[in-house]
Amino acid sequence: MPKKPGHVRSLIGRDVVLDTAGPVTYLGRLVAVKKEGFALEDADIRDRHEGHVSKEKYICDARTHGIQPNRARIFVFGDTVISISALDDVIGD
């Protein structure tokens, strides 16, 4: 896994969105960035094949109404993540 830029560590303590190439999206408060991946608390694991709302609508709703956690803590391996952003940086429709 490539070295993470310093700005990723600046997201620690903030709610983030971890996008993957697959159907799963992770939302939660970033608590640690490790060589192997990302630790989240109060996390929501969402498979876009489940439910009737698009991925972008779901993320925008989380920004507006807050993350609805379904896990207290998770660790997401870095090789599954294609991007990370602060939930506050999501632009709504």
C-alpha cells in the first residue's frame, strides 16, 4: 500500500466517506490511519446493492442527517479504498 499523504491524517477525528471500487461504502469517524488501512468508529457499512437509494443520495443524506452507525468500530483495509473524503466536503444536490 502506498504511503498516505499527510492530509489524510488531518481527517482524524472527522466523519469521512471511504469509497471502494466495489459495491461497499464506509462512513464513520476516522480514528486512526495505519499502514494497513483505516480505523473508523460509529461506522456505517453500506452495500449499494441493498436498498433503493443511490450511493450519492445516501452519502448526501448522511451529511444532512448524520451517519446512522451499524458498527461501533471497524477496520477497513487500505487496498479496498479508492478515495477518502471528509463527509463535510460532500456537495449535496
